[in-house]
Amino acid sequence: MELRTIRNIYNDLTVDGGSVAAGPRDFARQLEAALPRWRLDEAHLVWLDLPVENAGHVPAAIDAGFRYHSADDGRLRLTLRLVENAYVPPPPTHYIGAGGVVLRESGALLVVSERYRRRGHGRHLKLPGGALQPGEHIEAAVRREILEETGIETRFRSLVCLRHWHGYRDGKSDIYFVCRLDPVTFDLACQDDEIEECLWMPVDEYLSHEDVHQFNRRIVRAALAEPGIVPETLPGYGSPDTHELFMPPETDS
């Protein structure tokens, strides 16, 4: 059976995993037969995704000219340039997270203190939030993280600001979105394994508290002062399931 490929809009070929032989030797023969055909195809790259169960196929792929690209829990990804200096999109370079400024009508702010801290650092009062999961929108992620950490259900209002930070975990960069939300429930239920304390704190007290970093003070002030940018849908601009768009609120003028 020959290796089948699917062409994408960038003129790259992706090997159909269903056509990959089960044994490494048979796979090596498939590659030997496919390479001349691929080079005549005028494509730029070949993408090869192997389940970890087929890790024994990797030496044959390397011998054929493939190079490692990335890996996750269930997949090894390799690429083969068919055109010299063809652009290979890099592996994921960023973590993405979202945190929430949740403020009650009384002026009380939702605050957490994490259980695990850098050595030598004491109590640090911050806003609830965390990392986005694959395929998750910012709005859904921040509401989920707040609920998990504090037990508070929220209604999303706007995206207030963001932080971009290089040199985060494993040398990756980090983008963190700060959102404004309204509480829907008010009874706290802290996530015991990660959160040491969660509380409603008067916002004026938070902004002057010694256990609050200046970054957190600044983003809370921004959330109080500005309406932020709000979720919007545009006809013809993708699907709300896959596309998330934030824009300044429209005015009547």
C-alpha cells in the first residue's frame, strides 16, 4: 500500500495516517517509493504525524530526510522539506492564560492566594485565573478558572488588557489576558489543592495592600477605569465555535 497524502492551502502535504504501514521496515519501503513522487508534486513540505505506538518508525523517517518538529502526549510530528528553505511553521512558542477582575456592586473584589509560591516569597494576593485548554476560548477559560479556583460563577463583560512575557516555563513566552466579569454567585469554595485562600476584599484595600504586586494593582485600576473591548460576532467571519473576536463597544455616532 502506498502512502497517501492530503494537500493543504499552503501547498504542503500531510501523510494520511491510515496509509502508514504497521511495521517499520514496510514503512521504510513506503517512504522509499513515495519520495520521488512527492518531489515531482511541486509541494513545499511533507508533514508526518506518528502515534507514539509507532515511535519505531522514526529512524526510517529520519533516514528519508524528515526532521523532528514537535510532540505531545500521543503524537510525534516530523517534517520534510521538498523545497530548499521552505518555511516550516515553528512548534508552539507561547502559553496562553486569562485572569479575571470580578467586582461586586458593593465594591468587593474577588481575590486568591496560591498555595504554591516561589521559595522565599510570602503571601501574594492576586486575581483568579489560569491557562487556556486546547480549543478553549478566552471567555470560556476565564469563567472556568474562576469557578474552579473560587466556586464563583461569573458573567463575562470585557477584555481589559494583556501581558506578554518572554522567558517563561521551558523558555516559552506567555500571553496573559485580563478580563472584567460580574459575579453571578457569591459563596466562596476554594480549590484546596492549588488555592490557599480566596476572599472578597474591598477594592480600595486591595489597591493599597502590601501583599499585592504593582502589576495587579495596575490591571485592577484599568478594569475600573475603562470599558475594555467586548465580544463581537461578524457575519462571514468564521464560526463562533472557532473564532473569538473582541472590539471596542460601538457608539451611536
